[in-house]
Amino acid sequence: MSVVILAFDTSCDDTSAAVLGKNKQSSIVISQNFIHEPFGGIMPEMAARTHFENIDEATRRALKEAQCSIKDITHIAATVGPGLLPSLLIGVSFAKGLAYRYALPLIPINHIEGHIFANFLEKNIDFPFIVLIISGAHTHLYLVESIGKYKLIGKTLDDAVGEAFDKVARLLKLGYPGGPIIDKLSKSGNPDGFKIPKGLSKKNTLNFSFSGVKTHVKNLVEKSGELSKTFVCDLAASFQRSCVEILCEKTLLALKKYGVKKLVLAGGVSANSALRHRMGLLSKEHGFDFILLLFSIVRLLSRQPKTKSHLGFRDNKSSILPQDSLSVRPFLLFAFGGCMLMWHLMGKSLIFSNPSFEKFFSVVINSI
Ligand code: KG4
């Protein structure tokens, strides 16, 4: 029997459902951007409520697009973390409900592993490699030695780089999500217009810091008083260059320190055109392979339709956890004002600790 997986991702603000099988593939992403835009960032409880409203529709559309019914599905998968706890709960609970109803095995997906291994759907990457995961919640450097063997070698000490892009965009009244808008505006701005500091630059650490950069921009905005077009474009370009340079500096340091010649970029910020350009140049200059990875497994399918026909999964019951063992892991949870749930911080020891991930990805990788 060939494997057909129905997968859910509700780790952040998009409700995603996908079907993944040899001859049946689809991917539906229902965006919530318009809901969070007025706030300039994601409101966790609103995100969860909207997932609740959308997940049924996303599932129906994913099944329809893949031209199959729930009866064709052999496995259910869901992102269990890290992510926004209220949002994760919706996807995991929905997946659990379906798995119980149709007596299907349930596969827990680690958000970060999804980012790392989405690229294996396109091609095999030889180990070891360094992965720079840059998203709205993460700025993490991992040394990936093999499937299941990951070492966290650097991370942000405060804001994630995507979060900094979103916050700076809010300061400049540009809308949400800020990253793509700043990327676009920077093309008409002068990156030398403002001197923006680079957090932890020239320090012998692989950690990052973006809160100082954001505060610096805030001070410049307050001092300027008005947001003229030139001011906004120049500031956007200068801010972006500072982020790109520090990401490149720390990544190069990591490659050198661990003697690795392969770099994978993952997460939403890896879409940044200036970063891709700069990394491309550095890879030639310093002789490392540069692999660009943009989307989670679920999203990848929607953007890379040509790869779909090459995907396949072997049935392997041993890769599956019993249904009851699947639960959302809260990681570090902050209660703010007694009512707002905030982003989770990723704890190294909690991540990738489940051997089933290793088995699951072995199945995926071996079958491509
Ligand atoms: O990986 P992702 O889609 O979602 C998670 O956070 O898990 O990343 C979203 C982040 C947002 O902060 C968004 O502003 C940023 O990625 N982003 C970008 C670009 N496109 C998306 N940042 C800089 N330049 C871009 N072109």
C-alpha cells in the first residue's frame, strides 16, 4: 500500500493543509495576514480562533485538489512545535480527531525539522551541513550531522530577525508582514543613508542580537518626526543591510569554525533578495555550497509543483507513534498581562528529541 499523508501546519498564522503521496499531492495555505495587519504583528489568540474557522475548509480543499477523499489517506501528520501554543493546539487537535475517527496513524512534525528537511523533497543533501533558520520566531544556526543529529551552535539572544523586520516595518508604518515590504522598498533606498549598528558583530560568538538594531531605528524615527519617502526607503535599506551583514558574518564564522562546506537557508527571511544575493557571492568567494530552502513541507508543495511527481513514501508502520503520544509541547511559555500567550522560545534539549522524527525522515528521504 502506498502512503498518502494528510498534513496540517498551524504553528503560526497560516492555516495549512496538504496531501502528500506518490500520485496525489496538494497544498492549501489560508493566509491570516489581513487579520493581523492592523496590529503590525500576530495576535496569538486571534490566530488560533481563525485556524479554528479555517482548518475544515483547508482540509476539504486539500483533499479536493489532490482528487482524493479521506478514505484514501493512510497517515495524518501535524506540526507539534515549536510555535504559538494556541495555534498549534488547533491543528494538533484537529489531526488527532481525524486520526481517531478514521483509525489512522498520526505523525508528529517538528517545525524546525520541517524547515530543515523540506529541501530533501527536491534533492538529497550530503551531511554535514550548517542550516541558518531565519523566520518570524527563529534565528538559529544548527550543525546538522545526520538525520536526528543536530547541534544548536548559535541563536538570537532577543528578537528573531523576521520579528525585527516586522517591528521596523511597523515603526515605518509599512504594514504586515514587514519583511517583504522592506525588501522591496530597500531597492529604491540608500543602504549608506543611516549607520545602523550590527548586534554582536566582530565578537567571537555565533549568537545574534536584533533588539538594539530595532531600538536604533525607533530612535531615528522619533527624531525625524516625519516619514518622507526618501527617509523610509533609506532607513529600510540601511536596516536591511545591517541584518544581512550580521547574518552573513555569523554564518561564515560557523562554517569556518566547524569546517563545513555546505549551507542551507530556511525560513521566511531566506526569501530576502539582498541576503540571497550576498550569500551567493560569499559562497563563491569562500567556496561553500549554498542551498536555498524557503518553505515548510506543507508550503513547499504549493510553490514547487514540479517536484510533486517525484515524491513518494514507503509504508513503514514503525515510523509512526501511537496516537495518544502526540501532544503539543509548550516549550517556554510566557504569560503576559495574565491573558496573552506569547511566542515560545525553542529549548535545545526539547527539540528533535523524538526518535520517531529520525525514522520518519528516513522513510521520506529513502523514498525520494
Ligand atoms: O518562516 P515564516 O514564513 O513563518 C514563521 O515565522 O514560521 O517567516 C515569516 C517571517 C516574517 O517575519 C516575514 O516578515 C519574514 O519572514 N519575511 C521576510 C521576507 N519574506 C518574509 N523577511 C525579509 N525579507 C523577505 N523578503
